[in-house]
Amino acid sequence: MEVAISGFSPSRLQIALPHHLGCLAAIQGIPGSLWNDIDETWLIPDTRACVERLLEILYASELFSLPDPAPEPAATQVLSPTPGPEAAVRPALAVTPGPPGSPLLSLSPAKAKDVTRRFTEALEARHYSPRTVASYTHWLGRFLEAHRDRSPALLGEAEVNAFLTQLAVGENVSASTQNQALAALLFLFRFVLGSPFGEVKDVVRAKKPKRLPVVLSREEVSAVLGHLQGDRWLAARLMYGSGLRLMECLELRVCDLDFAASEILVRNGKGAKDRRTMLPQSLKAPLKAHLARVRAIHAKDLAEGWGQVPLPGALGAKYPKAAADWCWQWVFPQEGRWKDVSQGIQGRYHMDESIMQRAVHEAVLRAGITKRASCHTFRHSFATHLLEGGYDIRTVQELLGHSDVKTTMVYTHVLNRGPSGVRSPADSLF
């Protein structure tokens, strides 16, 4: 059993102690001592006085005594057990400086797994969305893999800058991707490692370019919808008619539709925000017919002993029978039931987003549209066409759920004709 003293940072030493109450009391008697939870070691100020104080307290604990004078290497000092009835079970304790590359300073798979677990728990405790948790955890894994020879507690701004530079220069990622990776690493240092950067003035932040959204004309929207059928057509038209994001549309439940008020309640939208948006009059009849078919499927599931859906938050525990109620069913359920093999239960989830994305992509190609249109393009087109129709930007902001009107301002490019309103001098040539 050893006490290993090694360099940790320019101002601190790293101490690995046996798990003993006497040793614990000794290290806690050092002013400025800190527990390094990542490496399961102690940190003390890098001064000779602190090291001598530590050895003095260990000796005073009567657990160890100084050995007989003997030539020892300059780098090692040994404390041998005090003679007594328990001497046979007291191991000698050596204080050695850890060499470069010591296991105490490297990142073992167990440590990496523990850091990832704590990182995920910290995100979930702050109610980050599952998608954000997955994205941030991905960047944490990339960062730890890039520095697997060092403990995360030894890393700082220089390593973060090098990692972000590699993403931008070596992998040519976009500014938003680079900034997402930075946000994940800042979360790691602030809430997991407990060593925030402060003002983050020396960390590379990519400047996000200003892009105009891809917008379809009304004729192009009709052409794309003309190549969709069934629930795909209904979901796409709902995204265009209500300004919904893809997941906001697919995660709609029956209770979110208010036919009397012509409103849709969007629950837990981007940024964990609820909002209300319009329910198009032209979609009321198709939606009611669609829900009638969905209710028949739900009734069949109930008759077969299933028919439950996942509920948000802790509602499932608070209302155990609510998962089978009609009002909580998905507006766009998946075609087949999911199965939990471990518990032997079945239920339905909403339509997978990839199904809708593939259907819209194929419809755009069949319509002969050369724009890079996707499901989100319906939301862009919704906002643009409302502004073209004379609605004020504040109304559009509320319908889209933007916190800042500056976000909605990107759609004001339609309020002036831009290049199309200027006559080219080439058109006046004879």
C-alpha cells in the first residue's frame, strides 16, 4: 500500500492515499486540500511545507513511524509501521513522486465511463431534452477520446481550443456544430469537473454565418403535397398550415387539438416551451377522419390487452391508467406496436421522424423541385407566406414560438423585392 505524490498542476500536487480513517484525517488537516472525484485522489498546494505537514500528521497518527536511518533514493521516503501487536497487519507506506504518464494521471475506461455517467445525470437533472443529452454526450466522448492519455481534471482551455480547431480545420464542421461542441465542453467543466473557465475569453467561438431560409412558393408547396398520401400528407400539410417543427407535429396527442377554438397546443416545444398555434380550417375534416381511424386502432389494441402510450414526465406514476386513455394517444401513431422484451408489454409510439423525412424528400424529387427542401422548409414557408399576406411580425413570432423577434426577422427578406425589384442593365441592351 502506497501514498503516491505526483504533480497535478503548476500550483497543486496529487495525493493517492489508502482508504483509512487516519489517512483521511491527515489529508484533511492540510489547509487547501481538495478531493478530486474524477481520479479519486486528493489535491494539496504544491509547497514543501504542505508535504512536510502531511508526513508529520501521518507520523503523529501513530499508524506509521520513521524507519531506521538508511540510504534511500532522493525521490522516495518510506514510513514503516510502528512496532506493536498490530505491526504484522500494518503495511509499509511509501511516498513516491508519480512519473509522467502515471496511471493516476491517465484516463482509464472506468474513469471515462464514470465521467460520462455523471455528465448525463447532470444534464438530465437540469431537464435538458433527450436530443440535447445525446448530442452533448457525443461531443464528450469525442473529447475524452482525443485526450485519453490524460485525466479530464488536467485539461483546460488549451485542450478545448485545440479540439475545436481540429473540428473546424480538420473536419470542416459548420459554425453551429462547433459551437454545440463548445457548449457541451463548457457544461462538462462547469457542472461536472467544477472548474469553469470564467469569461471564456480565450476559447475559440465560431461566428455563425447569416443564412436565408429555404422557402417554397405556394405552387411548390402544393406540388410537394400532391406527391404525399395518407398520414404523411396530413402531417406535412399540418406543418405548413400551423408552422410546426417536425417533432412537434409527430408528438401531438389527441388532447392537444382544439377543434372548437381552431387551435393546436404545442407541448414541450424547443426550449421546453408550450405555445398555441392555429389549426387550419381546411384540415379539420381530414383530421377528424384520421382520428376516427386511429381510435379504431386504439380500441383494437385495448381489446387485445395493450393500448398504452408513454406519458410525459411523471404522469404515468401519478395516473397509472391514463396511458390507455384516448386523449393521450398520438395523433400520428406508428403502424406497429413496440415490444418491451424485458417486461413483456406492448404499446404504440408516434411515427418515426425518419419515415416523414424520407417521404418529404422523395416528394420533393418527384415534384421536380431543385431547392434543398425538407420538413423544416414547411415551417419557413409558413412564416414567409404569412408576412407576404400582410400579418405583423409579432403575430408570426408568437405562432412560431420565438423568444426574440430578432429570430423571426430572418423572414422579413420577403418584405422587399430585393434583386428581383431592380432592372438589370443587361436588359436594356439592344
